[in-house]
Amino acid sequence: MNPESGASVAPRLPMLLEAVLNVGSELELHATLQHIVDTATELADARYGALGVVDPERGTITELFTSGIDDETRERIGRLPDGRTGLIGHLLQEPRPLSFAGVPIRVHAEAFGTLCLTEKRSPEGAATSRFTADDLALLRVLASQAGIAIGNARLYETARRRERWIQGAAACTTALLTGESGESGEDALMTVAEQARILADASAGVVLQPTAGGGMEIVAASTLDDPADLMGTVIEAGSSVLEQLLGGEPVFVEDSATDERMTTHVRARFGPSMMLPLQSGGKLIGTLALPRRRGGPPYTAVDRLLASQFASQAALALVLADSRQDRERLAVFEDRDRIARDLHDLVVQRLFATEMMLESTRRRAAAAADLDLDELLGAAVDELDSTIQEVRTTIFALQQPPADAPATFRGRVLRETAGAASLLGFQPSVHFTGPVDALVPEPVGRQLLAELRGALAAAHRRSGITAVRVEIDAKAKLPDGRDGVRLTVTDDGAAEDGSGGGGGTTVSRQAPI
């Protein structure tokens, strides 16, 4: 360095040292980058400065930090200069000569970005100044220290994001395993979708599951607005991306709207997207998709890694939560079965014994011609008989599975008869006439189901029963000519009064529809 050069640099050394210390004191990446461009502009006495961040995977500028430019000009510059528009184009089109200096910024031998300065300030009245070799030397020193500071800020930023994902995954797992997310499988999937959307800063979080037709359907969706248009969207069989998803492979998309692999009608709304397998123990539960808005920032390698780890943990939590729900359902069913046995073995038998005692006393009262006492005892016997019927109906209801009840009337009838089979010792036959699900309204269906339970409970108490036939006729005609539905339950056992004859018992109920 010649004497003149040293004289030029010396006054700025304290400023350079302070700048290096200040740059190294920042840990937040965006604040660090803005501080670098502001410091470089001041250090080189430049009018304008810009720091462009290069995406190492794509080779494009993803962020631009500027100094010496007001908000209006910054808006005109845009985010991605291309040499014709934005900052560079604006400077090249200036009618007066401009000076320009630029140095690369490297982080651990990797190109991070470029620091550019333009239009060095000159003393008033003097010709336009140009950047000197000393300016470039100072900028190189600053860029070198900036690379170290950026590396530290990157590590800090990555650590914070990793911590955020870990906390989110832990919260999701806790919600699934403690039942806070709800009891149904749909609630659990929604919890995963919503938590992932928030963590990934995505426009939507959706879970897809395989369909019977070989495709995949969105079964849970979380968005900032109404997700109704996403629900039910299907990736049809034959799609190239579907083969990867069903194979448990992650799929990363730069722009959903233009990627030919994306075939759904909602793709035009989204840009960068991650599609991650939800699988545990070799079992594919579904796919977690996290699309960002069209034109949104692309996902980085760190984003992909953290989201993939979240998906793996969420899949395991879903499997464990499903097992927990199965155990809880089994415990409830066992408890209901125990209550039913206690009611049958203790309560019903005692009531039946009391009824027999009252019946015997009633006969003696009748023999003594005490009509008032006979009438009173008769009423007591009838009340006990009614109570026994109600308890038996309750026993049958307790024998039914405690969850996952079918939604259709046909399904509920089949569920009742299947539950009765465990007590009767055989499966009742069931016959339907007409479109019962379409014709039988909900109130009528509930009434007929209650009658069916009572009839099956009554059949259980009678001896010699080897067959029960249940008929539901949705095309029946009522005595007044109206359309109706008729329930008929017929068995081949003895009547409740003990009389035999093999004729069996028939219970019939009907209602208008």
C-alpha cells in the first residue's frame, strides 16, 4: 500500500473496526444483512448500496436489501433485479456517469450474495468521484467479516426455526395423545394439518389419504380462509406425483400452478409446496401437503428437513393416538358389558323372584276372595314386569359397541341385531323391503329401533328360541291408506306366559312416513 493509499485508509480504520464489531453483534439474519449494507454505504461514502442474497440451490436472487433509497424508489426497484429494471437498470439509465463497486460475500466458501455500491459522493463542485482501490479493500474486509457474521446469524436462525418446529411437534403430539384434538380421526388429522401450516408459514395445510379408486383425497384442510373448496379434492390415479406419494416418497414442487405433475383444480392458487409422507412402521397413513401462496418464498433445504421430521413424528403420534382410542373404546365396552352382566345376573333375577312371590301371594288373595288385595297385587306384578322389560332393553343397549355407530337406519338395525346375537346365541335374520334409508325419517327410525330393542330383549327371556326374524317393510300401507313402515319381529319360542305350542311370538309396529 503506497503512502497516499495509507493516508486515505487510516482515517477510516476506526470506522471499519466499529463496523466489524457492530456487524458481529447482530444475531437476527435480516437485521444483520441490513446493517451490512448500511455500514458499507457509509464506509465507502456511497450514495446507494444494495445487498442481493443468492439462493444457492436455484442461483437466483431471493432477497434484496438497500441503503440510501426511499420507500417509493424501493418499491420501483422490485425484489429481483435483472440488469434492465430495478436498481441496476435505474442506475444504468442515469444520464450522468456513475461509479460502481461490488464485492462477493461468502459464508464458509459458499456464495451468499453480492454487496454493490454506486455513485460515490464527491466534494461539492468537484467532478464525479469514483471508487478507489482503498474503497474496495475496505469493502473486502467488511465482506469477509460479514460472511462470518452471516454464518453465525444463519446458525442462530436455523436453531430458532428448529426449536420452533420441535415445540410445534411436541404440542401436536401432546394434543393427539391426550385427546385434546378431539375423539375422531378427522380431528386428529386436522390438528396435524393446522400445526404444520403454522410452522411452515404455508397458505394451507392439508392431509390426503388413499381412496378406493387408487387416488388420494384431501380429508383434512387448514387455511386462513374457508377450506371448503379444498376438501374432497382428489389426485386421480395415474398421476406421476401420485406414484411417489403412495410409495411413501416426499415430493417438492417449485410452483404448483405451472408444474405439470400437479393435476388438481386448486393448484393455480399455490406456488412452492412440500408433500410429505405420513408413515410409521412401514404403514402409510397419508400425505401432508404444505403449499405456499403463488409467488411466495421457496422452501429451503432446512425447511424441507424440519418439515419431514415433523411429518415422521406426527405419523407416529397418529398411530399411538389411534391405539389409545382403541384401548379406551375397549375399556368402555368392557365396562358396559360388566354393567349389563350385573343387571342381568343380579337385578333382573331379583326382580323376577319378587314378581313370582307377588304372583303367588296374588293367587292366595284370589282364593280368599279379597278383590282389593288381588287388584293391588296385580298392579304390582304388572309394574315389576314392565321394569324387567326396561332393564332387559337397557342390557341390550349396553351390549352395543360404544362408538363408530352407523349413520343409516339400515346400518343401525343391523347393529342392533348383531349385538343381540351375543346374548341369543345365534344371529337373527334381517330382511328389508324398499329403500328404508331414503324413506324412513330420523324420528320414526329412533322409535322403531327402540321397539326392536324391546322385542329382542323379550325374545331373550323366553325359552326354546332358536330363530328370530326381523322384517322392515318401507312399502307398507297403514289401515288408513297412508304410506308407512312396518317392523315385524318373529321368534319360534314359547310365549312369555310359559305356554308352548311352537307357534312363537310376533311383535309388530308400524308408523307413517
